[in-house]
Amino acid sequence: MEPIEVVRFLHADQAHAVAKDVFESLKRRLQVLLPEAEIHHVGSTAVSGSITKGDLDILIRVQPRTFKSADDVLAQHFPRNTGSTRTPGFSAFEHHAEPIPVGIQLTANGGSEDDFLTFREAMAGQPDWLMAYNQLKLRYDGQSMEAYREAKSLFIDDCLRQARSAPDHLDTCVSMRIPPGSRCPP
């Protein structure tokens, strides 16, 4: 029987500071590899007040026509995240040579998986959403990573759907105190 991967979260501002420093360093390296790419700090360490696992997520956005070549370049320098989905517009890589684990997400600009910035901005701009996301994380602290990822995926999908379709509706869902991991009514 395979051991169950457990998720743990931190409330530490220190994790955010370390992530920022590591991001700036890796951004310079990535800009040399992919000079025409947009490179962004995303994930929980990019949002002040967000509870984090203590890792860094980097988003690299490229034009769809250059996605394959960018994917090939990154694959020469970073191992693929084999636990992540890979599509013609999205691939993920890992980097463990830093003080914290790093996930690198490559997306085709405007593609169906190109939603990391939307979610980051939603969390940064909606304090009640961030609070709900933090509550979701706390509910899964010490629990199965698989169960957490499933709940997180539902939460993110709902946030993105609402952010794209009716920004005012987001305020309604948050004010109703919809439980983390639950769906916001239409």
C-alpha cells in the first residue's frame, strides 16, 4: 500500500519573503532561457495574507505559436512535474535546487489553462475569498493531499467561473459564507 501524501500549511510571512527572493533569482534565469515570455509569481506566496505550503509557483506565459519550443527549452533545464496534467497549452515543471520547492507552470497565452493570473488577482482583490481559501486550507491541514487538491480544484474553478462571468456575484457568494470546498450558487 502506497503511503498517503499529507498536506501541511504555514502562516509564515517568512515563507512569502523567501519565495519572493527565489522568484526574482529564477525570473532572471528564465528570462535568459525564454526572453519573449511573461514570467509571473503566482500561487499563495504571491498573495499577502495567504496561507501557504511554503512553495513557490512561477507562471511562464508564451504565445501559442512558441509554446512547443518553450516547453522543449524548459524540459532541458527542469524536470517535468509528472503528477501534473500536460496539454498542448500547459505543462508543469519542478525545481528543487532552491531553499523552497518550486513549481513552474508554462501556459499558452489566452489558452484554456491560462488562468493563474486571474486567480491570483481574485485572491488579492477579494479579502473574503482569500479568507475562504485559507479556511479551506486549514480544513485540509494534515489531511490527504489528494483530498485537498480535489477541494482546491472545485474552489478555484468556482472562483474563476464567477470572476469571468459576474464579478459582482463573487461578493454575494462570499458574503453568504459559502463553506470552503462548496459551490457558490448561480
